[in-house]
Amino acid sequence: MMAYKFLAIPIEESLESYDIALNILALVDRGAGKKQIMSMVEKVGLKYPVVRWFYKLRQDRGDFLPGDE
């Protein structure tokens, strides 16, 4: 059910959500661009530790899609 919800809403909404699973799915989704990920820097401190871990992993890897700014 969570996957359906994730696919039905914009990625920005998943990143802003209070739902841990939606946050993690959005962070590992390669469709999330560099700007979207980097814009979370202020809010990520308020997220659950596991979400912060995935944020740091994505940030450290820098595996953004070509053309992302």
C-alpha cells in the first residue's frame, strides 16, 4: 500500500511527509534531483535517525542524475 501512495504523490510531497517510509522511498528514488535533496538540509535534522542516515548516504554518494543542478 505504501508503494502505491508513493507513486501517486509528487516526490516533493514524499520528502516533506512525516511518514518515515515515504521519506526513505523519496531519498532512494533517482528521480529526486540534487536541488530537492539539498533543499532538505534544514529539515532533515527534525527527521527520524533512519531518514537522516538515508539522507546522508544519498548526499555523500552524490549520485544525482546527469543534468541536475
